[in-house]
Amino acid sequence: MTGNAKRYYRDWSATEPTLPIFSKGWWLDAVAPDGWSVTIVENDGSVAACMPYIKFRKGPYTVLGMPPLTQNLGPWISHSSAKYPKRLAREKDLMGKLIDHLPDYHGFYQNWHYSRSNWLPFYWRDFSQTTRYTYVIEGLSKLDAVFSEFEHSKRKNIKKAEESVIVSWDLGPDEFYHNHKMTLRKQGQTIAYSYDVFRRVYDSSHQRGMGRILAAYDSSRNLHAALFIVFDEMSAYDLISTIDPDFRASGAASLLVKEAIKYTAERGLNKFDFEGSMIESVERSFRNFGARQVPYHAVSHVPSRTFRVVKAFGQFLK
């Protein structure tokens, strides 16, 4: 895609309220400055469909995959008021054109936003699908009802935390990143995203009023937990959380989620998306907040026979 076309997409995506934050041009500039592009189908001078993608090399292979810190990509289709059969026919036509406009690749992998339920046109073009799950709380205009759905263990942890920590919005991005790196190291893990990517995401979202960090400290200024949340016009997203294992029992992480949900409601948004996890213990935690399990599509295509037998295939695409 030409630079002019990317500039066009940046301008258009910034003002399209039904486009998830992870498909906005500014987000793609932050997570993959030189690696993203987009296929666009226009109708009468307006965007009828689009699908951003990230292109990178792994050895001799070209992969269209997912960038770091990005929950979903996938196709976006403009709204149609036509009858249901015609809407499906339109989606088939538009998705076919999006596929045709993709560059050559050896492997393709994208997580789609859960609002995009129809992947059948991709199936007809030899793509594959795996169902994954995120957890979403809706109805934030009625916070008392939302909080009443928290499991007893969550409410107990939150009450304990309210007596021992203070929630603050003053944690800077440098301290957040280095704290996350340190807490993972305590657990024998390494951080999965670079400081440069994180800082670009933070700066780009913060300057647009679409990202904030909240943190929980005790009276000695020990940082128990912190949470980085981002927003679009539809939802808030629990993007990154850091929890010090030495203070895990304080309940601070649960308190931060409650405060983030409250803040999301104050912004006039109706959804809080935990971003999902296929890890059993993490899934249990999200479920215990009363969040609803929502399926989404992980769509892939591997036209290269050689690439199919590469043992690290899954690592290439994630």
C-alpha cells in the first residue's frame, strides 16, 4: 500500500467509532511502525471494508501475523441495513476482495474481534479457524448490579485491599514497565514486549485520552499491583497488569480491576474487556469478576507446504 493510502487509512480510522482500537492507524504505528499495511474496499468513495495486517519475515518465510500488545485485528465491514440474506452476500463479496488484496505469504494468522462472527467466506477460501475466548462485562451503567456479580472471594479480596492500599493514577510508564519486568523475573519469567513498543503504545493512547495506568501502593509506598487500560468508543480493555508476587495476598489487583470498571463507566462506556486468556488460572480469575465468556475466531491459512512442517509454526504466528 502506498504512503498516501496509509495516510488515508490513518485519518479515516481515527474517526470511525465502530473500529476497535487495535485496528486504528495510530495503534498500528505504535506496535509495528514499519510493518503494517491494510487492504481496503471502497464503495462510492467510502470505506466498505478493510483489514489491517502485520507483515514480517521469519527466516525465509513471509508471515502475516499479530503484533505485540494487540488483542485483535481481522476484517471490518461497514454497516448495512439490507435484509439478512443480502447482508451475508455482501459480506461474502467484501471478504473475498479483502483476501484477494493481501500480499503473498507463507503463513497467515489473526485473532478477530468477537463482533465479527461470520468467517465462512474465509473458510471457502481454504482458511482455518480455532475458537478462543475473551471475558467481557457489559451493562456498566448499573454498577451496583455489576459488582454484585463478583464472586465472594473477589469481594473479600477487594475489601481487604481497601483497608491496606491506596489507588493512585500517578504511576509513570517507565516505572510500570520496569515493575512488570521485575515481578515477572521473581516468577522466573521474562517480559514479552519491548520497552520501545510499550512506550509508543502508552504515549499514543495517553495523548489521545485513550489509555491510563492505575496503581495500588501501601503506606510504605510499596507497589503491590498496577494496571494499564486502554479505551476506544465501545469498550475499555485490560491490556497489561503487573502484580508483585510478594504482595499478591493483599487483594490489590482485584481492587484495581474494580476501580478500572468504575472509571470505564464514568467515561460513558458500557463494556470492560479482560482480553481473555486460555490459561486456566487466569480464566478463573476473569470469570470470578462476573464477566461473560465471549468466543472469537482465530483464523489462519498456510498455503506453503514447507511452512506447515516447521515445528515452531505456532511461535512464528503469535
